[in-house]
Amino acid sequence: MRPFTKVRSVAAPLPLDNVDTDQILPARFLSQRREDGYADYCFRDLRFAADGSPLAEFPLNQPRYKGASILVAGSNFGCGSSREGAVYALMDCGIRAIIAESFGDIFHQNALVNGMLPVVLAKAQVAAIMERADNPAAGAIEIDLEAQRVVLGSTAIDFAIDPFRRHCLLNGVDDIDFTLQFAADIGRYEAQHGLA
């Protein structure tokens, strides 16, 4: 997993509440090979017309948001079914962090364990960031995980994150990598208790 310390980018606004995992990655693409990437399927039915042509009004299709690493969304982002592929699809589109008022619980966990940072902020703070993201002249937004802060020009907004998940993101380790750091201790315990 790639370490996450800081990301500075334009932010793509997605002013929708209750964006579910089927909207992020439609079920018909779940059987696609992970090795081929999921970027083309991300928000497929929102980004593209039935004939496959890009819909100009969708933020990720607009030139000003090309290369955006931050998505700003409404409340309850990633609700719906457990679909780890939804996180893969967003990451394959270059999204490293999502700012929203709230997240679906399972999506939130899937994001964290796969190296994506979900940032929960108050409604007014999300609205201010959304407004800034909608203004091309406003410049980049920075998310600093070490400082637990979103920086908008001269304004800084602090956010909370579980300390264990913060540690894993900062160090680029998933749950298995973290556990393997204690392999010698685990081996000693197993040997002492006749489990080896």
C-alpha cells in the first residue's frame, strides 16, 4: 500500500447525497479483472451516456478537474452494498482522498484499508470546500494527514481519524503488513505455547 502523508490537488465537487456503491461501480462490472483497472467503470452511469460518450457536465469529465486527487461529496457517500471495488474504481481514477459530511460505514472502512483517506467534516465545512472546488481560480486544496488538517489557502480545518488507521495510512501498511511486523513475537508465543 502506498503511504499517504499529504495530497495537494484541485478537488472535484460531486454535490450529491447518498451516492451508493452501485453508482460508484455498477454491479455489471464487478466480474472484470482487477489487474485491468476499474477507472473506466468508475461512476460509469453518471459519467457516460448509454452510447459510451462522456457527459460533459459530470465533474470528472471536465478539463478543470483532470488529475484531481480529491473528491468532495455530499453526505452518506459510499452507502449501499459492501463493494471494495468501489474504492478500487475511485483510486484507479486517481482519487486519494474524499471529503464528505458522512460515509457509508463499510465504504469508510474499505477506503481506509486500501490506502484512501475519507475525511469527515461538518456540513458547513464541506459546503465551503465544495464552493471552493467549484471555483477554478481558487487553487488547490491540501490534505495533510500528519497534521490532520485540510488547508484551503489561509484557512485550515482540522479533522479526526482513528489513530491506528492514521498510522497505517502514514506508513503504507495494511492490516496484514501491520501484523507481520510482529512475526517474531508471534513465533515466540507459538513456540512457548506449543502452537508452532
